[in-house]
Amino acid sequence: MPHRTRPMAALLVFTGLNVVLVQTITPVYDFVCFLPYWERRREQRRQDRDAALAKGSGAT
């Protein structure tokens, strides 16, 4: 065989990588989900929906 398999080293690297990813998921999630762009878009969609409801109820 040209190389030795090292299952313990692979397991430690895999576990370490998962620990890093789990610790960084909350700040990344918060950054992506609470960007001002999404806040503005959500507010614009709410205003559009309210305007459409007001227009629809005013016509009937």
C-alpha cells in the first residue's frame, strides 16, 4: 500500500471541522437573515400586501 490509513486522525479532523462549523453557524445565520436588504424587502412586501387588501376591500 502506498500510504497508511489513519482513521483516528481522520475522525479528529472531521470532528474538529464540525465543531468549528457548529460554532460559526449562528453568526452566519444572523448576518444572512437580518441584513437590512431583507428587512426592507419584507417591509415593502407587507406594504404591497396591505395596499392590495385595501384596494380589494374598497372595491367591494
